[in-house]
Amino acid sequence: MKRNLQSFLIYLFGFLLLWEWLRPVEQLTTTDHIEMFVLFILLSFGVSFLRVRWIWRTILKIWFILFSVNRFHYDSEFFQTSWVLSFFRDISANFIVILAQDWTGISNELRTLLFFILLWLMVYLIQYWLINRNRIFVFFFMTLIYITVLD
């Protein structure tokens, strides 16, 4: 798809739709730093609109996710390896918790990672359905269900 005003508006409205879905999360849960999740969505739509190669998009998104996890949950500098080792130990320990189906025992670090992955998937789905397939009904219907459940 060409980078023109029409495609820019579709990306912009897709971003606004996801941002609207994130707004109630802050009030309904104990999620802090919602602005970092909004920045991730903006980054994801931005690099997709600019048609950055998939490998650079993936590296940039993974870097942003790791930077955010470090900023939220660790006090050490981003370029130190101690927090990365601690983070991967925490993720491996959480696999046991997941296998035991103790959903309340999942650590906040893994919850943050999973939420970023969910947002990544939502950006991909919105891009696919709105840009590639030119179908908006799926997300319109999902938005109606989401608002209905929240109400």
C-alpha cells in the first residue's frame, strides 16, 4: 500500500482505536505507566506506516519492550546484564506457575511482557484487517462488545 493521506488516516484511526481500548485498563486494573503502552502502539503503527523492514521493526519493538520492562520493574541501568539475567530467570520460574495454572502467582514482569505481546498482536491484526483486507466490521464489532462488557 502506498504511503498517502488515506493510508495515514487509516493508521491514525487504528492507533486511536487501540488507544481508546487502553483507556479503561488504567481505571479497571492497577496498571501504571499506560503512556508507555500508548507509545508502543504509536511506534508499532509508525514503523508499519513507514514500511520499515520486518527485521528492524521486530528489533525495535523488542528493544522497546525490554526497555519498558527495565524501567517498570528494575532499578538497574538498561545496558547492565544483571537485570536481563534476573528477568529471564523470572520468566523461566513463571512457566512452572503457568503449568500449575496459578494465574494469580504470575509475576508483574511477565504480565507486562504478555501485555506488550498482546498489544503487538492487536496492532498486527488491525493493520491486517484495516489496511490489507479493507474490512472494519470485525474491529467495530469487537469494540461494541468491549464497550458493552465494560458498561
